[in-house]
Amino acid sequence: MRNIKRIFVHCTAGPQTQTIAEIQKYWKNVKKWDKPGYHYIIKPDGEIVPLQPEDKPSNGVAGYNSTSINVCYIGGVDKQGRAVDNRTDAQKESLIKILKDLKSRYPDAEILGHREIWGQDPSKWHKMCPCFPAKEEYKDIMKYDEEIKKLENENKRLEEQFTLDLTLGKVTPNYTPEPIKIPTEPIIKPQEPKNEPKQGIFKTIINAFLNIFKR
């Protein structure tokens, strides 16, 4: 059983038209890898494709693979090959889904982007992957896990206190303390809300006249 300390988020740094077969061919023929680069890869339509069992390492981040799970989305560059966050809405939703699942099974693991292994200073990054601030975007998943632990510990403390009070005769046997309710899942928005388009000057004037007649 591997001791998972980190859950890394990646991009393929290729066009969203890449196929998984093409990516696997690149790993084998160019990188000369004997195992996949990621445990899971997410296609533009949101499909989550498993490539490596979680009990085995993948080639995601050199020096950290033995204690990491690697998750990747297809994309991360524009037509000129420049780094860009071009995740589809489906990919954003699937990333949240798989990260929540992994975090529930590896509660002590930290979620971060590949580049964030070198800190938050862009001048220290060896690459741009995954082309968005993953640690910041998924902080609610981390925060939720921490809050759940606090609530579970408090419930445990209340239970132990009740047992002690029962032994000392401070409460009656038919009394049962009500546990603290633990939420089922974190509230996380998969994308930033879009700004409403600004009205043209002509439409603004018309609306102003309409408002006058409504008075």
C-alpha cells in the first residue's frame, strides 16, 4: 500500500484534439517510459479514463511519484503552443469529481498543480503545467476535509464525555447526546461566473426613456 502525500493536477501540454493513444505512443517511443504519465486522464468531453492502478506509481512528477496520484486533462496550450487554461466546462466538473473522490480516500494528501511543487513564484517554475492555479482553485476541497476532521473529533470528544458522565452518574442511561451534523460534500464552483456584457450607449438611452414613462 502506497503512502499518498500529494495529488498532482496536470495538463498534457498539447491540443485538445489529442487522443489517448497518441499520448501513450509519445510516452513509449519518445519518453521511453515503461508506465503511464498519469493515473487518470480527462478528455474534453469530461470522460475520466484510468490509465494506471492507484497502488502503482505513474510518471507525473520526477522525485515524487512513489507517494503521488497524478490526474491530467487533455489540453493546456493554444494553437501557437503557448500555455493557456483551456479546460472545457466538462473537464472542470470532472476534475472536481475525481479530486473529491481521491481526497476522500487519501485525506492526508495535498492537492496541487505540477508547477506548484516549486512554490508560487513563477520565476521558479520549470514548466507551466497545469496552466492554472490548482492549489487555489481546489482549496475548498482541502478546507472541507479539515473541517470534517474537526467535526468528527468533536463528536468523538462528546461521546467520550458522555461515557464518562454516565459512569459518574451525571446523566441517566436513557439520555443520548445529539451528535454534530457533518455536511455531505463541499460547495465548489467549477468555474468563475461570466461577466455580463455591457450595454451599448443606444440601448442605454432607450432604457432610460422607458424608465421615465414607467414612473
